[in-house]
Amino acid sequence: MTETWSEVTIDRLAKQLREPGWVTELRRTALARHRELPWPHPSDDVWRRTDVSLLDPSQGFVPAEPKLLQAVPLDHPQVARSLKPLDGEQLAARLNGSWLSPPALTGVNVQELSDAAKSSPAVVRRLLESNGLTDAEEKFASLNAAFHHDDLFIQVPGGVRVEQPVRLLHLLSVAPKQAVFPMTIITVGSGSSLTLIDEYISIPAGSSEPHLVNSRIELILESDATVHYVRLQRWAPTAREFLLQRATLSGGAHLTMANINLGAALSKAHIATRFTGEHAESRLYGFVFGHHTQHIDQHTLQDHQAAHTFSDLQVKAALQDQSRMVYTGLIRIAKRAQHTNAYQANHNLMLSRDAQAETIPMLEILADDVQCKHGASISPIDEEQTFYLMSRGVPREAAERLVVMGFVEPIVQQIPFAPLQEQLRQEIEGSLH
Amino acid sequence: MTNPSLLIVRDLHVSVEGKAILKGVNLTVNAGEVHALMGPNGSGKSTLSFCLMGHPKYHVTSGQILYLGQDMAALPPNERAAAGIFLAFQYPTAIPGVTIANFLRAALRGVRGQDVPVKEFRQIVKANLNALGIAESFMSRYVNDGFSGGEKKRLEILQMAVLAPQLAVLDETDSGLDIDALKTVAEGINALRAPERGLLLITHYQRILNYLTPDVVHVLVNGRVARSGGPELAHELEAKGYETFRDQETVTPVAS
Ligand SMILES: Nc1ncnc2c1ncn2[C@@H]1O[C@H](COP(=O)(O)OP(=O)(O)OP(=O)(O)O)[C@@H](O)[C@H]1O
Ligand SMILES: [Mg+2]
């Protein structure tokens, strides 16, 4: 079985993608690294609440290179909805690693990684080689580095304001037990601005067998860039996900990010923001909608390496049925990062007695002149709020629905695009029961 | 044929978290009447108002609440609202993330038992906002979230005006209002007066009663109506306070 996840697979991928030899070399290095790294230690607080062996591709998963993927039924309701461009957006849709139609985006260069590796080798190499991960993170991220496909390189050159929001739709049609390794790299040049909606959907070929998604997203903001980034995670209910999502902010860059988690049976996401230049600011918002027996484990890192930086993070989860949410959030402030403000909040709204949540803040603060606050809560719907609404004639179920939607609303408000806000409200409300 | 009284509270005993608060309250409000309910802090006025609305924390241990002749015991709060009861809260609850517009729409739908056409809803809201001197931008704020005391009270009155209840219980809606706001609120309440409607006004002050002359004034002390009388009773209380009632209470033998 381990043969499946070997150099043989890498060579086959390299051939299909027609990538330069040095990219393939990096894949081999990553695989070697994966082999030598230990699995996360059972005492590691960031990992121990999730059975990570479920994310190991060598546990019976097979590669799903572009050619092996199934055809997607484009009239599938979820696919059809996502394929309809929203008012005012530029939509670029991919299906199983190819464009559904050639992307025509104003102000944005989009290339497949193998092409970008040929046209801008230095930039791509630097990105692929960048690390800064813990060993445990790298254990999983190295698999993506070895087997990535459906990989995109998105670039906004310096000094360009992209006015219209861009939505990138990644549709993956997977057979049971397949593993996919998407990678999306986004670089936004100095002084440029971009609103990007990054939407991921998997459509399984009817079976309750799991499929595996190991994805990587890198956002690079050069100095004074302004980015609104929205990730819409709509993996199928049979999906297991490992996600490494990182943003690196140079001086004066502003990032507003909203991560909306709607799908997957199991999700282990590491979401990191690094501040490498002064006066960089980020606002990170996350919403997790847990249902059925979903297990969602999110780790965030606010990594302040430069002075005068600012981060605000708010992760909210609404949990129904037997879903389970684990949140660990680390704020790290380096000694040189004086005059930094960092805030973190994690709020869990329990919609069922059988749902579970755990929240663990972590602080590593080496600078002394900083402001840092964190807060967390795990609570059911407030009875006084329900009573107030009911006293106005609203039946209990509708009252609770209103309270839940009110809980989500501040996150939805962070999506810089009204038609998508409305779509999400309807979608979330429609899945409440 | 005589219509049943709008509200009859009969020997009502209520406890909260195992503690007896109301100890045999009797009260009748007929259609067309305004009743004032006064009494010292902690005497149980808000408790009574919550019971009328069906708050799940307040347990009726004995006695009855009859609204238009119907026993309310089994009715959840939303059905009481649909039947025509309204409570303006002393301390209205904030519901972050829910706009007043969405909230009122849901309320009107609940009370009517069917959806309200958007156009009609807009008309109703607009007319009431104008009458109460509230800016339309208010509608996109979140319910009571970050509201000043006065704004909360105005929102309660706006809701009452939109829902047009048959029995309105106003729990200290006059507290914390400046003089102009008090006048607007009083006008809002007056606008709703009608022969088939009734009003129970919980208050500590005479000043609102200058605008809304009560037919009956009740004094609630230690979970019981200690005295009922005409509007002059409110003046008497304003002048003398509750001292005389407290004395009466202390001589009442209490089982320990
Ligand atoms: N939810 C509750 N939990 C515990 N005690 C309560 C609760 N609600 C009311 N009480 C108690 O019941 C008593 C009566 O309270 P209530 O709020 O009804 O008084 P009130 O007459 O409205 O007073 P005020 O004039 O100060 O508004 C008080 O002693 C109060 O502490
Ligand atoms: Mg009170």
C-alpha cells in the first residue's frame, strides 16, 4: 500500500502536469521529509483531540490524479448553484484540475503552477520552499508538497486595484477512497488590492466511503496590499480534510479573511497569519457550522514578527446534532514585535445537547509593550433571548433560528460581497433543524 | 350577554427558583380600562408581568390567569402574544445580529399566523416610526444591542404599536425617559387606547399617569395587592411613599 504514495506516483504526476524537473525534485524532497518526520505526539495539545491517522493517505487511499477523477454532473444542484455567477463578480471555475472555460479575469493573472514554474521560476521556487512549520504540521503539509495537483498560482501585480470581486470555484469529483491535493497560491503586489472568494466543493460518487483532501493555501501580501479573502469550504459530507492555510503580510498590508466551514466529516485546519513587516493588520473571521457527526479541529496562529502590527481574530461555531468542535489558538508575539495589538475570540453556540466544543487559547508573548486579549465561550441558546422573541409572537423554533442567524451575522458581514452574504444566510438557515 | 373581563388574575402564587414571590395576587382589568400597578422594589411587579407572558422560569404554583375568559396556563408565550397580550419589558433583551426589521417581520408573522406582504409591512413600520419620531435607520440596528435606556423603551413602544395588542402590560416603560421622550411614549400608548383594549401600567412615578389617567391603581407589596383605589391613590403614594404598607406587612404574621 505504501507503494501507492511513493516516487512512482510523483513521476506519474510530473509527466501528466508537464512540470519543470526542479518542481519534481522538490516533490521528492518533500516525500523524503514526510517519511522521516514523526507523527504528532499524543501529548501535543494542538493535535491530540483529533485522530490524525484518519488523515493518513496510506490508510487505504489512492491517488486521484486529474485523469482518474470522475466526471462531474454539472446539473448537480450544488454545482449548478455555484456555477451561476453572482451579480458583479468575476467567476473562474475549475473542474478536476482543469478550467471549465479559460479564465478571463481583469487585473489578475491566473496560471496553473506548472506554467508559473516555467514563467516565474524564482518566485514559485521560493514559495514552494518556504517553511516555518512545526514538525507535526509539516508531516501533513509535506504530503501536499509531494503530491499537489490542481494547483494554481494567482498573481496581482504591484499597483493594481482589482475592483470586481473574483470567485475561484474548485470543483472536485472524487471516487470513494481517493485522495486529492489541491494547492492555491495567491500573491498580491505592493499597493494592490483584491477581493477573492475561494470556493471548494467535492462531489463524491455516491458511496459512504471517505475521500481525503489535503490542501494548502498561501496568501502573500506585499507591502501595503489590501486583500479581502473568503474561503468557502463545501466539501462533501464524506470528506476528510487537512488544510494548511497561511497568510504572510509585509509592512502596511491589510488582510480581512473570512473562513466559512460548511462541509466535511472531519476537518483539521491550521490557519496561520505571519506579520513580517511593520504596521501590517489582519482581521480573521471564521464560521464553523457543525452538523451530524462532524469533527472540526481548527488551530490558528497569529504570528507577530514585526512591531506595530495588529490582529483581530474571531472564530464562531454553531454546533448541532453530535458535531464536535476543537479550537486551539496561539498568539505569538516576538521580542522585536513591540507595540503590537492581538485579539482572539472563540465562541461556540451549542444547538444540541449532544454537540461538544473545546477551546484552548495559547499565548507566547516575548515583547513587553503589547496589548493582547483573548476570550472564549461555550453556551447554549440564551433562554432570555428566546423568551423575548416568543413574547412577540415568534414560535420557539423560529425564535431560535433568529438567534442563531444573529450569532452568525457578524461573520457574514465580513464577507465583502452582498450577494454572497445573502446566499450564505439562506444556506445556513436552510440547514438548521 | 356580557363579555368576559379582559384579564382576571385569580389568587396567583408564583415561585422562581424555588422561592415564592407572588403570594396570592388578585386583579381584574376590563376592556377599555387603564390600571396602574405600583409598589416597592422587589415586590413582584415584574414577576407578575413575566407570568402574564408565560416566562418558563416563573412557576405558577396555584391560581389562574384568565385572558378573555381563557386559562393561559398551557399557552407558550408566542400564543399569548398571538391572542393579543403584549409585555413591554423593564429590561429589554439584546439580540445581537438580528435587525429590528427582521425581528418585527417575524413578530408580525407570528402574531398573524401568516406572512405579511413586504409592501404592507413597510407601510405599517413607516407609519409607526413617523408617529413615534424614530428615524428609519433604526430598523437596520440589531435588537436592543448597544441601545441607550431610552432607545430600548422606544423600541418597546414601537413593537407595541406595530403589533397592536388588546392587552398591553408596560413594565416601567416610563423609567429613564427624558421629558420629551416620556411625552412621545405616552402619546404612543394613548394612540392605542380603544374600548376593546386594556392597559396595565407598572410604574414608580406619577408623571406618566398625568398623561394616562388610570381607572384603578393597585399597590403590590411583598407579593400581594395590598390596596386598590382610584387615581388619588397614586398621588398619596407619591406624597407618603410605601411606609404605611411596610408597617402593615411587618405586623402580618409570617410562617418562618
Ligand atoms: N429570575 C429570578 N431569579 C431569582 N430571583 C428573582 C428572579 N426574578 C425575580 N426574582 C426575585 O423576586 C423578587 C421580585 O422581583 P421583581 O423583579 O418582580 O420585583 P419588581 O417589583 O419588579 O421590582 P422593581 O421595582 O425593582 O422592578 C425579588 O426579590 C427578585 O430578586
Ligand atoms: Mg420590576
